[in-house]
Amino acid sequence: MSIPFLLAPMAELSHRALRELIEGFGGCDAYFSEMISAGALLSGGPFESWYIDGGPRSEKLVYQLLGADSRQIVKAGALLDRLECAGIDINLGCSAPMIRKTGAGVAWMASIDRAGELIARVRRAVRRRLSVKLRIGFQDDFEYLAGFCRRLEAEGTELIILHPRTAGEKFRRSARWDYVGELRRELGIPVAGNGDIASAADLCRRAAGPCDAVMAGRAAVRQPWLFAQARLLETQGREHPPCENFHINLAETGLNFLELLARHQPPEFHLSRARRFFSFFCDNLKWGNYLKTLLNRGENLAGIERIWRDYFAEHGEEALLTV
Ligand SMILES: Cc1cc2nc3c(=O)[nH]c(=O)nc-3n(C[C@H](O)[C@H](O)[C@H](O)COP(=O)(O)O)c2cc1C
């Protein structure tokens, strides 16, 4: 049995356009939404309908909620629970200083009791699968993490997704994947691991280790075919030596993304979402850093498309990638 592959929640990235792009290559087992602010959702902000657009496979979508106020999180959870989706995830891991300062994200990890009470209340309001995505905590203290997660389990959490870095650690320090296996031994519920998956081979390697699901973020933006390629590698590894290659038309994939963005995101989001996506996707190209600078100067989607097309008019040899 293959273990599930999950798309990570990523602000300004894990929206419908990216999900459709990934789905077009074969998809993954569950898509986590970008974090949705509980307060903004309840106050009916102008963009909330875009944040909760569950397409193209709402049955595979997990809504991720962020907030500092437990009443708001519970109410927003109950609201999302009424939509078609695969689950509700509570963000106890975001360590961006702006978020932490408000008491949201990883700030919840400072108190086992407060977090436990939050999850107990959400549990009573939500009938979908309830998961929590978190980090190790404020210190590199596995015992604290294990105690924290045991309490979340006791309060009804059904899945823990561990990004094994502390609150203060940036991407430069490697994720401590051994904690994923260790945490799994401590708990009776599934534990998914997340962090530093760079390729389909990495995804397969982590999936073969002690964890119940593997979540990938940045690599799935760079390579929207990542999950499909990993499934192929898994099958080939079992049945015969790897032989088949993936042929990707990078030029077309970029254009396809722009089209999806225009279709599924409001105009106010187009530039920021396009820039975020291409800041990763351009890593597939030899002159990608230069192209990122040019794309950042694009004033609208049409301008970005022109710059993208011009690049391949000059570097046609880069349009096709074989992986
Ligand atoms: C641009 C960006 C936005 C992110 N936004 C969120 C978020 O909304 N919620 C969340 O739980 N984690 C968020 N994360 C963290 C990712 O979900 C993930 O834990 C992290 O990127 C490590 O996984 P990776 O190495 O596969 O990218 C974000 C990461 C990035 C790079």
C-alpha cells in the first residue's frame, strides 16, 4: 500500500490554480489550502470566496485555519465543516513573526493546556477529519513535542503533520525527519512528515520510512509533476528498474498556470500569486534568476505572459525538460 502524498499549505501558493496544475499532471492524495484567517472568514472579507474555493477536487481538499482567538477558530471551523472537503486543519506551526506576534500559528505551542482546550472545542464543532500542522516547538525538546501531541490526540486530533524545525529555524537548517518516526511511536494517530522534499526520489525515500503520509511544499511548486513522478518511481521500483522518463513542456506549463490564475483568482491577487509561483518555477531554467527579475517587473498577467513567451523565444532549447 502506498502512503498518501499531501500538498502543503502555502500562503499565496496553495490555491485552486496550483491544485489544477498539479491535478493535470496526475494529482496527489490531499491538497491543503493556504492558511485561511478565521477572523477574516467570519467577517466576510471581499476575498473569502476565493480562499474557500475548493476546486478542482473538493473531496481531496483540507482547509487550513489560522487564528489567535479560539472562539473565532471554532466558529470558522464549523463554517468550513459544512462545505465539501476532506478535513479541517489547524495551523499551530506558522512562525512568521507577524503571525506569531498576534498569538496565532506556533504561538499556540507555548501552552499545552491552551492548545488542548482549543482542539477540544474545535473537535466538538467539526465532524470532518481534524488535523494539526505544527513544528517541534520553541526549543529542540522532543519530550515537550511528544507531550503536546499526546494532548492533541486525547482531545480528538486525527492526524498530526510535523514540520520538524523549531519556531526560530529557517529553511537553512535541515528538517529533523527522525522526529517524525519518533513521534509516530509515541502516538496512536497517524503522523505525516514535512520538510525539505526536493525531488520525486526524495518523496519516495521519505514515504518508505517511518511515517504515515508525506507532505511537500516548495518542490511541488517547482515541479507540479512531483507527486505523479513519485508514484511512477514507486511502481517502477517495485516491478522493474526505473526506465520511464517524464517529459515536461515548461513553457506551456507556465502559460497554463497563468491561464488558471486568471480564471480562478481575483484580479487583485494576480500579480502577487504569479510572482510567488514563478519565484519557484523559474528554478527549472538556466537563466531562471534573471527571468524572475524580469517577471517581477510585469505589471499585469498579460505583461508577465509576454515576458515568459519572450524568454522561450530566445531560449527555445529550455522549453522541454526531461526528468
Ligand atoms: C511561501 C510559503 C508559504 C507558506 N504558508 C504556509 C501556510 O499557509 N500554512 C502552513 O502551515 N505552512 C505554510 N508554509 C510552510 C509549508 O507548509 C511547509 O511546512 C514548509 O515549506 C516546509 O515544507 P517544504 O520543505 O516541502 O517546502 C509556507 C511555506 C512557504 C515557502
